[in-house]
Amino acid sequence: MPFDPNIAAIRFGTGLSPNVSPISGMSAILDELSDGDAPAAQFPIRDFAQWGRQFRLHREARSLERANRGTETGQAARQEIRAIRRETREWQAEALRHSLLRAIQAPVGFRERLEWFWADHFTVRGQGPVLREAVSSFVADAIRPNISGSFADMLKAAVTHPMMLRYLNQTSSVGPNSNAVRPGRGLNENLAREVLELHTLGVDAPYRQGDVTEFALLLTGLGTGVEQSFRFHPSFAEPGAEVVLGSAYGGETADVNDIYAVLDDLSIYPATARHIARKLAVHFVSDSPSEALVSYIADRFFVTNGDLPDVYEALLSHPDAWNPEAQKVKRPLEFVASALRALHPDTSRLLRADAAKTRQYIWAPMQLMGQAWEYPNGPDGWPESVSAWTTPQGIAARIQWAITIPRVLKPDLPDPRAFAETALGSQMNSAVRFAAEGAQTKWEGVGLILASPSFQRR
């Protein structure tokens, strides 16, 4: 099917915008990934090192407070704890605002969409004080820098990141025959199972429980150190070689490179190629993608050893990706981002918002829509199916947000008739045009357009 700039912006980007020129061709979508990362430079998100320092300060203050309860020193420590918690909540809110501002300003938004896709593929949730709000740092460290690289590099960065190690309890996993084993502390298979089942091979791939156990033994030693930074602990590692999917890794001396070696091999396994290809097709195109599309992406993944720009090119170059029927529903983050991109509000309003306003205008409404940002239910991430995002409560929350919040973030709302063209382009239908022309007020008309099925789908 021929290239359509409106489908390109809506299906593969963060939507149409009055301030961004129409996409000129498929190459322009891919060029965004190689032209530098201006949105990230303009709207930076804190890396994990900054969060690790906050974690250490919080832990030190907590110890001081416990050791000096009822004294002025203890009270001062308690105040410091509260100040740190307020600051980290502000950091989390800033990350959400900056993510949306990147989506508003991006030339296409393909990088943003890929970031959200891969962050979901490698789902983490923050654990414990301070770090429960630090998911954005994992994405900043492990996901975004590797979007234009190889799948192997992203896999290694994500699996060994402290946020992933903490989330899947790898930091407490020790080899049964290691020097660190003691009563109540032993092998944990969570990370090994999720890497095989979710991150690489897929749930139906040809591996057995024995592979999970051997892989878990090999992963022992992965942990954290000062300020929660990544550290490999040889004393925690199971001695000897482990056999995963028929190949032996490691030896008597524990070495983190043996873990990298198995991750490299898993990244180019045929089942991995198939699993990633299907996830990309489901996310961007259809809940039930054609076998032709999935196989085409998987073949490209396999022959290029998971070179991600080549994989994306395969997705974009297949005719099924350009089916004019919008078969997916925007997730709440995608909906809010595309709505703001179409409205293009004064960015200073978003930049000036504090944690309370961010929660009121963005986070809480998204939670009502079904997507509590950075708090998915489990390691398999947010659901993909259309039915998951079209519940009565979710639709009602979308309508409420569309009617109320745009006029808060952009008091000078556009004429609904012009806005319909801006937001939907060739995807606008007669029902949306009728609603735009019949609206009694600007805010009502804009809200009806944003709440319309045409805008909700991609």
C-alpha cells in the first residue's frame, strides 16, 4: 500500500501537529533515529546515578533517625527524609512531563513510541523507598540509548540494570554452592524465567525448567553495590559451568562475561526473532497481525542478528503496516501525548507544573484510563489488546480528560473545525466534522474531537 503521511504520524509517531511538517516518506521516520536526539537534550530525564545518590542519602537519614528517636538529631533526620521523598516525587513528575514534551516536540515521535514499546517489553517497577519512583532512570540508561543499536546491547543493558535486578529479586539470589549461601538465602529464578519467557524466546519457545534453573545459577553474582550501582559479586556466584539450551557457559571462576555471552546467544535465537517480530507487529499494527508481516520482520531480525534499525525498516516497509483501517487503540500515555501534540500548548505551562499539578492533570487521569504510569501490574507490562483499553471506565476517563484538561493547559483553544483537520488529517470522518461544526464552545468541540473513536485509534 502507498505511503500515507497521516498514517505514518498517527500509527508510528506521536500524532499530527500544527507545528511539525508532514512526514515526507518512510525514510523520514527512520531518519529520526539517526539524526541525534534533540528532544532528550532539550527535556532531560535523570539517570540512575542521581537516584542512587538519593537512595544512599535516604538510607543514611533513616539510620540516623532510628538511632536518635526523640532527640533533635532524630527530628532533623526525619525532616531530611521527608525532603528527600518530596524531591524524588518531583523528579518522577518531571520525568512524566519531559516524556510528554519530547513527544510534542519530536519531528515524528517514532523514537518516543519505540522507547515506550521497549520500556514495556523490559518492564520494571521501582522497589523500596526512593527507587519506587525511579523507573524513568532505567529507561534513560538502558532503553533510549540502545533504540538504534542491536537487540543484544539493549538486552544486556536492561537485564543487568539495578532496577531490573531489584525488581526481579536477583540481588538476593546466591548459588547453592557459593560462599554466600546461608539459611534463608538461596537461588531465585525470577530473572532467569522472565528473560527467557518475556524478553527473548517467548512463552512457547523450546526451553525447559532445567534451562531456567541452569540460567538462574549462571546469573548468580549479579547485584548492586554502593548507591545501588551495578556490581558483580563473584562470591555469590555458583561455581562451575551451567548448560542453557544445550550450550555450556562459565567455569570454576565466576565471570560476568559468561552472563553476557548467554545473553548474546539468546538475543539472536530464532525463537527470539519470532517473539520480538510478533510483539512489534501487534503493538504497531494489529492485535492479530498477518503471518506474512510477522515472518518478514522475524526474517530481517534473524539475518541481521537483531540490528534494530533494520528490524524497524522491515516493519515499516511491509504493506500490511499501511492498512488504512486503524486497528489499534492508543494507550492512555499515547492518547495524552498525541492530544497535547495536536493542541501544542505553551510548553512553559508543562515545565512549570509541580508534582501535584502533574498528578492532577496527567498521572491521575491516566490511572483512571487504566494506565498508572510506571506502575504496571506485572513483569509482562501493559496489555496490548484493544479490549483492555476500551472498558467503560477507561472510555469515560478519556472523555472527561478530553473535555476538561486541554483548556487548562491551553487556554487559547483553536477553532474546533480547524483543530479537527490538524488532529486527524485524512483520518477525519463525517461524524467528527459534524461534531466540530456543531459545537457550542471551543472547549466542547475540541473535547469531542479528542474523545472521538477516530482520534482514539491508530
